[in-house]
Amino acid sequence: MTAPDTGSDGRLPRTGKIPYGGDYNPEQWPQDVQDEDHRLFTQAGIDTLTVGVFIWSLTQPAEDVYDFTVLDGILDRAAAEGRQVCLATATAALPPWLAKKYPEVNRTDFEGRRHRYGQRHNFCPSSPAYRRLSTALADRLGERYAAHPALLAWHINNEYGGACYCDLCADAFRAWLRDRHGTLDALNDAWWTTFWSHRYTDWDEIEPPSALTEHWRGPDHTAFQGITLDYQRFMTDALLGCFTAEKKAIRAHDPDTPVTTNLMGAYRPLDYHRWAPHLDFASWDNYPPLDAPPTRPALAHDLMRGLKDGAPFWLMEQTPSTTACRDVNPLRRPGELRLATWQAIAHGADAALYFQMRASRGACEKYHGAVIGHAGRDDTRVFTEVADLGRELSELGAVTLGARTPARIALLFDWDSWWALEISDGPSRLVRYPDVVHGYYRAAREAGADVDVVAATADLTAYDVVLAPVLHLVKGDLPARLEAVARRGGTVLTTFLTARSDEHDRAFLTDVPGPLAPLMGIRVDEWDARPEDVVQPVELGELTAQARFVFEIVQLRGAETVAVYGTDFYAGTPAVTRNDFGAGEAWYVATAFDQPGVDHVVRRVLARHDLVGPYADHRTVETATRVTPDGACLLFLLNHDVRPAHLSAHTTATDLVTGKRLDQGEALTLDPLGVAVLRLQ
């Protein structure tokens, strides 16, 4: 079951400034509270509201009854106040009557338990009743509000995720497999089913991989990686099919207003690259752990920007203060909200929205941060910070809208490799795909380089450097495209556990690293995996890096040694290699370095292409570049330290935040958690 292609031309909503606001649920509040909310919105510079996200049970109280009275009032009031809305289709959370009347809509979990009504994201994506009723609701909304003066964008569903393992999904999975593999012989070959007597002779014999079938000790432990990998792909497509069905219903009435859904960054269950062609613009919800390094949300921003070939995205949600869903929910310190918002804009956000506008009185999000708290005050620190930032963004105007990032570095991010690596039995379950990828991304970003985070299928001709850490599966013509990067003078860097298997997670019947071996100029016959407390020292010039988890034993086949292991029987063998290929180079890192080790290797690669930024020695200062549609170059400087950062302007520029002109070499001080946006002359 492949989702129908509704197409997308990459449209963004048309605005004269960065849309500012967020999720608002006025259906929870009486009229006098709504009146006060709109007064406070005006005071804070709020011009955009995401509405209708969880209103299904009000707009459709029974299968044959629609009542849009509440939603009409919400949109009409927004229009009267001069605000625009991102209108949701409300289909993420079922009304109780639907689950009672059609029990098939309730999901069956990984352990095989059919759930009863409750929570949200509780629908089976293969349920005909859910598909029919959710699409009908989207159709009604499209018909009613397509021409509404407040409508800015359509927001389908909300934070798609999760999985179902019911009989309906089993049937849909079999149909999806027929479409993907064509024949049972092809499927049996792809899954290598001669192992453990699994050869299928009828499509109906195939079961979803779950705790009752191929798995033990949870979703990451499977006897047949090929089956599990295909089910993850199928579930991505099943949920995508729900999205495209609603989008098609809206498009029947509204061919122009941009359509999106809020994604969740580096979210493992769904391959967002499969979703990208169906989104008019990407949007996502940014809730990083607040103790994470700033490169974690930066990586997610760049991943979201990469979904639409570098087009700007919307920051659809962030907390103004604290979350509520974790065991411990730290508070954003003064200045952190402003810095996080500017970071999103620096990486390509053309909107800055919050969850939530007013704190809910009850249920599980009553302690979630909000612009307006339970007391409805306008003199709290959070409200004051939101209002100050609103004024700042209003003064900025449209300068950054539509601006692109001129990155010369591509980092390949591949959901198939993520899934395959972390469901693999061996060499090590301690290797986590997003952690390794983040380490290489962080090294490039902290060296002051802009990075595009793109799919393995992306066009690589614009890049001087391609980083491909732990790219476990190598598919299609990627080897030839990577060779082309090096042949024309670029550099390709990859690592241990790369190019081990094909698209079906079958091992290549050739030397490791498979089809990348000629490019890398090496051969790997053996690899050693050890517990986390086993550390291999690796000398990298004046730095002794620490290596852990996996130690591949490399034999040179044309490459040269850059660094060697320091202990064990493979002491003195290559841990890092470099191979001349055409006019360029290919680097291979055969082990999992600590961050200083990754930093050292990546900076050597970037230095070859003059990609180390002018502020790279200021490790707490993040830089990011955007080029506006009229050709102006904007350099964002973000100080992630609680102390001032003292810099010297590397060129003549004007700071768009302060209006101050800077000459080359002039002192430039960033306040603690401070921001500068330099328009370069």
C-alpha cells in the first residue's frame, strides 16, 4: 500500500513577517477568557494561531451530526482581531463515540493487545472507518473554510506516530508487500527466508513482526531484520496514506492554501523523507532535552530544512518555558527561549510558534509551559520574554523570509540505516545511530560550517564534502554518486558499520565496506566489539582520542594510514584512513571516537576545502548563514554561553538586531545567550 502521490510544489504561506503565535484551544474556555486572551495576544505581538487540533468531538458529536458553531466563532474572532490561523483537521484524537461504534479503529499494540478508547494517536491507520470518517471531516472543513479570511495554512492531524499490529494492518501489510516485491520468490530472497525454515508459500502466511511472532525483548530484537525493516516502511506509508487522503479532500475545495503536518525532527518511527514530497512545506515541533548540546536541535532543524530541498520550514511548536511529558521537566532559563527561537530562524525557520498559548486547566498538559498561565497575568517573566521577542521579530519584518542556506557540506541521514543498525544482532547494540550522526554533525557545526542534512538519494553535485557516518544500508546508485564527489575534487567521509548491507538488509557478498570499498581503498575482514568501559587510545597528532564499542580491523588497499589503534592484538593497524580518489579524497573512520576525536578528523577534512569558519575558535558561539531572495548574505551569531562572547567582526556588516554597523576587525560582544544577525556588506 503506497500512499497516492498528491504532489507538492514546495509552497510556503505568504506573510509579511515571521508568523508568531502558536497552539490555541479556545474551545476549553468561556467567552470572557477568550476576550482577555486576545487582548494579551495583541500585547505580545501574537499574529498566528494554530486552532482546531483536538476539536473533533465538538465538531462531530455523532456520526451523522456536524456542528461547526464553535470553530466558526474561533476563526471569525481571529479574523476580526487581524490574526491568521493554521487550521487543523482535528483527526489525531478520536471522539469516544467513534471508538465505541467502530472498535476496529482502536490500535493493537506490539504485544498483540487490542486497546480500548483512550489517550490520543489511538487510531489504526488501516481502519476503513477511520479513513472514511477522518477524510469526510477534512472534506467538510475544506468546503467550509477554504475562503475564510483568517486561513493561512492547513494543519493535517498532529504529530503522526506509533504503530498498529491488528488484522487489518496485517492484510494491508501483505498488499504493500505484493506491491513492493511483486512475487513471493522475490520476497523470500529479500528476507533470506531459507534461514530457520521461513520460506513462505502463500501471502496469507505472513504475519506482522511483533512480540507474538519474530521479536523478543522488545521491538529492537528480531529474528528477521528484513521483515521488521519492511514493516517499519509499511507503517510509514500507512500513516502517510491517512495524511494524503485528508490533503486530497481539502484540495477538492482549496487548491491554493499550503498544507502541512507537524513532524518531530529525528523521530525514529517514521521516515520523513518518504513524506517530504507530499508536504507543501515542512513544519516540526522542537522539544529537545534542555540539557542537550545546542547542536541537537540544530541537527533537527537542518534535517527538517533538508526535507524540501533546503526550503524554509515552520517551527510549529516549542515550549515557552517547560514541558510536562518527562519524568523531570526543567525550566528554560532567562534568555533561553529567545536564543532557541533565533537558532530556529538561523537554520531556516520562517515561523516561530509555541505550544501552548494558554495553559490547560486539567488533564496531562496542565503543567506544560504556556505563554499565558492559569492566572492569566501579563507581568510574568515568560509572558514578558514572549512579548519582547514578538516586538523584536516584528521589527525584523520580512528580511529572513524565503532565505536559503548556502551549505557546501552534506550529511546523509537515512531512516533505513537507522532502523537496520539498531535492530541488528551484532556487532554491538551500544551503537546508536542518531548519536554517531550527531557527533559528526556537531563537529562540522562547531567548526563554523553550514550543513545540509539530506537523504541518501539527494543530489550531491553542489557539495564539496559529504559526511556519511554509520550508513549501514547502501542502496541504488549511491556508491557511484559518492565516487563522483571525490573524483571531481570533493571529500567523502564514512565510518565503521557503513555499507554492510543492501536495501533488504542482506550482507554484501564482497569485502567490507561493500560497494564503497573501491572508494575507501580498504578492506575489513574482522571487527571487535567490546563493552563501553573498554577504551582504545588512538593518536591523532597531539590529541589522544578515545575509541569505544566497535573496532574494525582494516587492511589497506590503496589508502594511507592516518591514525592507528594503540592496544590489543590489532595495535598499530589503521583506525583512520585516507584514500586519494580522482582529484579528491575518501576518509574512513573504523571506530567510534569520542567527540574530540571526531572533531579532529572532521576539521582536517573541512580545512582542505577552506570550510572552517571565522569564529570556529569560539566553541560556544554558533554560526549559521542564510541568503535572502534578493541575494543578501545573513550571518547569525548565537552565544550559547552564560558569559559574554568577545569577537572581532571578520568583515564589514550591519547587525539587524541592534542596527549597529561594524567594520572589519571591530570588537563585537555578544551578551550571555545573546544574538547578532549580521548583514554582510
